[in-house]
Amino acid sequence: MFVPGTWTERYPLAGRALYSLQLHSLPKTGIYGIKVFEFPQAYRLYVDGILVHENGRYGEDLNDTTRSLVRPTLFFAIDKNEFEIAIEVANKDEIKPGPRKSILFGTSESILSLQSRQHFTDFVSLGILGIMFLYHLVLFLQRKKELGSLIFAIFCAVMFSRILVTEEHYLLKLIPNFPVTLEWYLDVGSFMVLTPILASLFYFNFTHLFRKKIHQSIYLFFSFFSLSYFIFKIEWIFNLLLVGSFLSGVYFFLVLIKAVFIQMPGARIFLTGWTLFLITSAFDMLAYNQIFRTNYISHLGFIFYIFSQAYFLSIKFNRALQVSEDLSESLELKVAERTEQLNDSLNLIHADLNLAKKLQESLIMTQNKEYTGLLFDYLYLPQAEVGGDFFDYRRISDDKYRVFLADATGHGVQAAMVTMIMKSECDRFLSRSQSISDIMFQINQLFVQRYLSVRMLFSAILVEIDLTENRISFVSAGHPAQFLIRNSKVESIKPKGRIIGWASNETFQEETRAFAKGDKVCLFSDGVYEDFNQGSEMYGEERWIQSVQKSYSLSPKEMIDRLWKERFEFTKKEAVDDDSTLIVMERT
């Protein structure tokens, strides 16, 4: 029988075999060692007839035999120049029984040196694979579109596990009672998933070069035949998988050649690492099938491949980062350009709004007016630069005055445009010698008929003061209740009538009250009390009425200042949530 080799060429598969090594004329006595690599059967090792080690469970009955994949390193003392080493092997169903690699014998120093080099290589490989697994997993978590990083991390994890379950079988050393059958499944299974994982790695890194149908075919092929091998354990199925791995590796190689040909960044270094890995993997396949004897070295080739893959991915990430920076720079320039354009537009809008504000202010009285027998003051605060409140104060005869206050729906420019139309349309009605109820009727008819398509709506209050007859009359179009202050009492006045523009032929009720010296009238839009504090609580009509009742004895200007001060103490803000207008008139 040859060492390494199998005895099935001359002897039956199941049975026992004895390997004997006789040594003569040793140069010196002392401590010697022996390294048994891969012997996939249960065996006993003797030195000069003394049992030194039993690997697995060596049973007298072959059915009681259980193999172990541990590769022992044994040391023993020799005090004579001649001795014999014997290995007694029992095999039940291993299809290629016998030592798959050479059995090494030497001094303890040489065997320890050999073992140390093997451990150093394996542990360095484990460290690199572990770091690369974590590194590329983190890369994927940071940029989940880069599936190549995730697949490479999985590939590193698989190679990490292969080092644990092949060669020195560190997993069995760490967990002595670990099931041998399960370790075999991990060994073979990790080998079978390598090619599909590599196919995905190449597919996502070279999508435009790697055909999708070939990628899918590799997955189907290895899924079917791997499952078949685990079920039936037929040797030719495994050999078919080896051929599939080889052909897939050739196709991966051709993809890399194309990538180099089109000068894809990083393709050359990727090709170099892949070539080395392919060569070392081929050695492992040949060694596994005992075509020739050598240690498994694919994980060493994989180290070179790891660095080439990491370099390739770093180029991809750098390019992605560069593109991102270029896009960011371009975006910044575009944002700056758009910002400049927006600022120009905003400046134009502000200029237009300032002009609109001046025009609207010109429609509203800009100074207090005092006529004989009547004192007048007001406060006007739009919600924005321009607003939807409008009022007109005019003298229509020596002793008769009219005040018109309107509140358009909405805010800002839209509402301000409505006030311009209100001024233009209502101006011709307010001085007519008609009752104020007829005037409000005519205004409503005009807006219903002329502006029906745009549904222009607003509330309004029209007040007429006759100093000769000492009376004051009110007509309301959906406006809030207004206040008449006389005899130290605040009266709420709200004649019936719906808002302007709602329905044609609407009638408006007119209410008349006495208006003697010292009496006051307080007119306002709903914005004066529809405002909120920081706790989202509304100021409200009730607080507004109470504030008016407390300040009724003051002059119009003082009364307006007091009312607005109390409102500010509640809301704690200068700005208003709605257009606000307040008018106070006193009979003197």
C-alpha cells in the first residue's frame, strides 16, 4: 500500500489495514514527533507495540467503528536507535480509505515548527477573513444599494468556516464532542455554496458583463446537485459539482478579461487576485480527489483575492463618493443659482407688495379726523404686508357721517385684491341719499351679479351717524356684533343680513339707536379677538367684550391703546393671525 494512497486498488474497501514504519540507526535519542494529516478512518497508533493514540473509536466490530477528523500531532521519547511505528486502521464505508497525505516524522523541534507555521497561517487567515467580513458588512449597512459588499461579507464568513472545519479541524479541537457527521456537512456544504456566492459577487460587480441567465443557471445547477449529493452521497455527483465549479471559474475569468479589455477601474488587480485563488482552488480539488498530495491552500489564494476584492470595492466606493461629491458640488451651484433667482423673484414680489401696501394704505384713512361733534380713531393691522380688511369714513352732509367696514374672506394678496374691488365698486354707493339698508342691498346685488363666477364674499357693517337728530343706524352683512357704548353700558348691535355676494335679493335689517354726547361706537373685524396665545388658547369674544367694558370711559385713542395692550398681554405677540381693524368714534 502506498502512502499517501488508498488500498482499494488491491484489497476490499471494508476491513482493516496495518501501516508499519521501521526506523534504524537514528542519529540520537530524545523526543520525536509524528504528524498525521488526513486519515478519514478510525485508527490506533503504536510505538514499539505500545498504544500511543486512538483517533475516533476503533471497534473490534466494524459497525462499532466511528472515525474522527482530528489531525493529531504526537510526541514520544526514544531511547534506542531502532524502533517501529504502526498504525492499525479500521474502515467501514469510506470510499477511499487510507492516508490522503504524507505522514510526517521528525524531531520534536521540526514537528513543532511545522505545526506553528500551519497555525500561524490559519490564524492570520481567520483574522483577515473576520475583519473583512465585519468591514464589508458595515459598508453594506451604510450603503445598502451596494449588494456586492454584502455578498463578499458572506463569502468571507463561508471561507472562515472552511478553515475551522478543514485541515486542522479547529472546530473539533474547540468542541471535542461536536458531531463528526455535522462537521462533514459543514465542510462539504461550505464548499458547495462557494461557487453560487462567487457567481453573485461577480454578477453584482460586473452587471453589464455577467449574463443574468448564466447567474440563474449556476444557482439552479448547484442547488439541485448539492441536494442530490447530500441525499445519495454518490461520488460522481460530487465530481460533477467540481466540474461545474471549474467551468464557472473559467467563466468568471472570462468576465474579468472583458472588464480589463474595456479598462474597467480595478479590473486588473481583481483579475490577478482571482487567478491566484483559482489556481489554489484547483490544487485543493485535485488534492481532495487524491490526484496528487498536498495541503489545502485555497484559503491562502483567497487572501490575495480578498485584498484584490477590497481594492476593487474601494475603487467603486471612491468613484461613488466622487460622483456624489460632483453631484453635491453641482447641486450646490444649482442651489446657489436657484437661490439667486428666488431672491430676485422675492425682491420683485416684496417690491410689488410694498407698492400694494402703499396703495391699500392710500385707500384707508392715514390720519385721525376730528369733526365738530365727533371724534374718530382707528387701528389697522394686516396679517401680512397687505390684508383683506377695508374701511371708509366720510362726511355726506354738514351733520351726517357714514362708516363702512368690510372683511374679505382669506388673507394676503388675494384678499387685498378684493379690497381694491370693494373700494372701486362701493365708493359710488356710500354717498347716495338713500337709506343704508338700500345701499347695502345695491352693493350685494352688484357683487352677486358681476362677480358670481369668482364667488367674491365679504362681511360688512355700514353705520350712519346723524348729529342733528342724535341717532346712529346700523346695517350688517354677516358681520360680527358691534358695540354701542352709552350710559356706561356696552350694547351689542347685530342687525340681520347675510354676507355680501352670497345670494341675490338679500334684504338687510336696519337698526337705529340714540347717539347723544359722550356715547361711543366700537366697530371691528373678527381678527381682533380670533387670535391665539402660545398654549393655542383663543382670545375670544368673551374676553374682548370684558376688555371693552373696562375701557369704555377712555377717549377713542386711549381706548384703542388699552384694548390692544390687554390683547397683547394674553397672546404675547405683536403679529396677528388674522387681519385686524378697530374703529372707535365718540360723540362730543
